[in-house]
Amino acid sequence: MSQATKRKHVVKEALGDYVTPTENQQIVRVVSSPGNNLHEAATSEGERFLVSMPTKFRKNLWIKRGDFVIVDPIEEGDKVKGEISFILYRDNIHHLKKLGLWPKGFQDNPTSEERKNGEPRKDGGEEKEGECSENSESEEDDDSDLFVNTNHRTNYHYSESEDESEDEDEEKEEEEEGGKNSV
């Protein structure tokens, strides 16, 4: 199977399915990425351990700090105690909350979108099915759920400082004086 075909199937599986964790799987939050396809994860109780990224996800799907994943435990691991089996996106998280399967320890933590905006939701959760908001159409067209790479710094464009502009003014004056003297 070619790399492009493999990527297509992996992405389709990750974005299309709503998965619920089995009794031996657990939902964890990615805390950091020390490298080598390992990620440090924290459970809802605060326990931290390393989880590995399986080869089918490598170079096809990316995760960042604050993302939630479903992990399978690895019994024989000393340092690495789990393997990522599914990456949870916003729709998956809302689905798990509606089913009541979301861990209590993660209930009060803001989502990455709320942290980005800097303001938590006032009602403390998602909209109820019976309620219709005024901007429900704009929510469907909203691009806020698109991936934003937080690992890169934003590019800053600096304007010229006053010192440089003063030097340029002096050069222009000298050129004008030189042109007057030669006439």
C-alpha cells in the first residue's frame, strides 16, 4: 500500500468514527512530548506516564499538548505504560460527554479552544439539544476547530528603528549638499 493510500485510510478512520473506551482502555491528556514518538500523558486522577505513538499514526496524525487520547495499557512496560489507540478530537469529546463516559477529572478543565480564546464557557458545557442558538449557522461555518500549530512562534515584522531613519536622513542631506557644491 502506498504512503498516500495509507494516510487516507488512517485519517478517515480517525476522523470518521466515534469510539468509546473499553474497560481496559483509558482517556488521558497529553502533557508533553519528550520525543522519539513518546508522549507524556496524565490521567484524570493526575497519574503521569509515557505512552507510545503506534507506527500507523506516525507522520500521518499529529498530537500536541492538551490533546486527549485513548490508550491501551502495556503490562510489561517499565517506563512506557501505554500505547495510543485513538486520538480524540472535539466532536469525539462532545460525543463522550453526552454518553457520560468522560472522566470527572477532566470535566472542569477548559478545552484547547477555550484556552486559546482565554475565556471559559459561561454555562459550563455544550448546548442542549432542544436549545437553538442565534449563531448556530455561523458555528457550522466556523474555522476555529482547524488545527493551529502552537509549537511554532508567530512571525513578527519589525519596522525600522529611529536610528536607521536618522542615518538615512543624514545621507540624503550629504548627497544634496554635495550636489549643490559641485554646481
